[in-house]
Amino acid sequence: MAAAVFVQGLGFFIPNIYISSFAEGLGLSTSAGSGLLALVSLAQVLGQLGQGLVSDRVNIYIPLSISALIPGLGALLLWGPAKGLAYLAPFAITWGLFSASYSVLYTRMCSFLTDTIDDGTDDHDNVSMLLYGFFSFERGVSNVFSGPISSWFVDQRRVIDRDKYGLDRTKQKRGFPGG
């Protein structure tokens, strides 16, 4: 679970950082970019409430899998080929609803892990708090690493098929959909 928390933390912050500038790079207005970020934030609140409720009722692996799989598919299928607001708005909602809720699951992860340990002691609350602190620290460390890693991915010197990823501005000027 610690490895999953770290990897999820590496990817979680990237869309929140880049969605506004990505939208502006597609030729959308700055207010549209800000609106997308607001949409992500609103969806995060709703997603955290929803995942919290779900995690109390089902096995912890189900919401963990959902909050990893759906945002990944959203990034692949919606953000990757995005050429306009028609793709970015559903991505913002999908990312906010499912990715941000991962940290809400830490408490359930901790209780799941401590409930599986039968060491004869009654120290499960302290161990749960220690695990929660470790997961939170780990996410912070992955947040620090996500900046340099993501900047490597968007390095302008690398050869990128700009049309494939919605960045070919010549098609947008000709009035293609999404431009």
C-alpha cells in the first residue's frame, strides 16, 4: 500500500498544476483555464465525500482500485487527445471525482492494515495513526518529486507528436472541432 500511495502521489498533482496552462496552450482563454481548475476542485470535494461513504461500506480494495483506474483512463482517453474544452471539462470532473479521493482512503487503509495484525496487543489506534502519518508524509515527498518529473515530460527540447496530443495549433486556426 505504501508503494501505491507514493505512485499515486506522483501523478495526482500534475493535472492540477498544468491544466490551466494546457488549456491556454490549446488557445482557450485564461478564464476557461481557471474554470477548469475550479471544476477539478469542486469535483474533488464531491469525490472525497463519495469515496468516504463508499469506503465505509465495501472492501478497501474496491475504492482504491476505482480511484486509481478511472483517473488513469481519464488522463489517457480525455486529456491526452484533448483539443478543446469538450475533452478537458469531462477530464477535470473525472480527475477531481476519483483521483483526489485517494487520500480520503488513508484512514480505511490504516484500519484495514491494523485489523489484519493480531499481535496480542491493544495498540491498533497508535499504529493506525503512525501509518496515517507515514502515508501523508509519503504523499508529500512524492509531491516534491512530481514537479521535476513532470517538467522532464513537458521539456520543449524533446520530440513530441504535437498533433497526437492536441497541441498542433495550425489545425486549430483552420477551424477544426475543439480548436
